[in-house]
Amino acid sequence: MSAAYATGLPAVIRGEEAFQAARRQKRQQALLGGAILLACLLVAAWVSEAYPATLWAGLPRIGEYFAKILPDLRWASLFAGAETEGSIAFWLYRLPEWSLLILETANMAALATLMGSAAALLLAFPAARNITPSPLAYHLARRSLEAMRTVPEIVYALIFVWAFGIGPLAGILAIAVHSAGANGKLFAEAIENADLKSWEGVASAGGSWAHGCRFAVLPQVLPNIISYLLLRFEVNIRSASVIGFVGAGGIGEELYKVISFNYYEEISAIVLLIVLTVSCVDLISERLRHAAIGRLETAR
């Protein structure tokens, strides 16, 4: 055995021992973290009364409810008229009325998305740390966005229903305020990741802060903004279907009525229409998003 090999062997052993010690320490930390997390989950379940026995007792009732809302379709009369029980037409006898409500829901979501995203874009520039005009403007914009997105849409809907009365206007305003807060954060983060070389070029040419936002930053982040806007539209379709429960317009009002009166088959029909609408909007928005982003990237 050479002297160099004999000298290096203890160093290798010490390195292996150090590696094993660090590995044991990481395992102990992981076990401790898992134990703390489990304890927190158990305490949260106890505080919220989410007892396993209660969950186990309620699961069959969920199955019973879904069994009730399933339509009573019969093969012999499946394609018969709306007067024949067991037919699809009988199940969807109010389809024209519901289609108008679905269209109203989509219009609410579209208008609210545009209004909220416009406000979000205005607040996103001062809320971006790298280009904000002052620390005061940064904190005011950030805190405003946080306040708008913290409150759920249904709470805003209750407030606006009280202020403006029952109808789509309350729903549009509720979704718009929440969308402004949610999209404002995403827009600001996209701006913070922008390259500021063009910003410096606009400033050196004598441009103002607004000129820098318009001509240096906005062209860079526009693909992300369009992507976030279309994604928010998909989310707002779902939100518009829910806030109707408090009288804020859309298909949600009708869904709340049929649930309240236990019109079980109508519940499943409306839910199916909502699912189909959201799926179609998701597919269309995805294609529009990819097409818009592709054109903008090509133009750049």
C-alpha cells in the first residue's frame, strides 16, 4: 500500500462519515417536519369538526343525492318529444331559457374580465418593484391589489346586490374587482421580469415614466398579459355561475332556484350545461391564447 493511498484513506472515511451524518440529520428534520405537519392537520380537523365518523356517515348521502339528480332516461322514449317522460327533450325542456342565461353568464364574465384587467394593468406598473415611480406608489398599488383579491367574489356580490339591486350589474362589478386584484399581481410580476435595457433607452431619449411603460415594458410583457387575461376569463365563467346564488345574475340564479325546490332532474341539466359551456370556453380560450402569443412573438 503506497503512502499516498494510506494518507488519503482516512480522509475518504471521514468524508463518508460526514455524508452519512448529514443524511441522518436531514432524515430527522424531515421526520420532525412531518410530525409537526400531521399534528397541525389533526388540530385543524378537530377545530373544524372534520371527524372521520362524520365523513364516513355523510359519504352515502352524497351518493344518494347524485342518484336523485340523474335523469330518468328510458331507451324506448329517449328521442321522443318534450311531452314524453324519459326522453332527452323532456329532461332539457327548458333548454332555450337556460341557453339565454348561459349566454348572459358568459357576457358577464367577459365584461368583468375586461374591466378588471384594465384596472389591473393600470395598477401593475406602479406595483412592479423595478419600475415603480416611488416606494409610496409601490406600497399603495400592492396593498390595493391585495385588498381587491383577498375578498371572495360572492362577498363583493352581496355588497353590490345591496347597493345596485338584484341583477347582472352586481355580478359584473363583483367579478371585475376580484379580477383586478388577481390579474394585477400577475401583471406586476411579469413586469418585474422584463428586461430594462429598452427602458433605459427610452429614458436616455428623454421619455417620461409613462413613455417607458408604454414603449419599453408593455411590448415585452404583452404575451403574458394576454395569456393571464384569457385564463382569468375561463375562471370568471365559473365565478359568474356561482355568484348568481346571491342574486347577481346569470345561470346561478336559476341553479339556486331548482336546488331550493329540489327539482332534481333540472339540477343535473343545468350542471351539465355549465360544464359544457366551461369546457367550450376553455378550448376556445386556449386556441386564442396560443394564436395571440404566437403572433406577438413573431412580430417581435
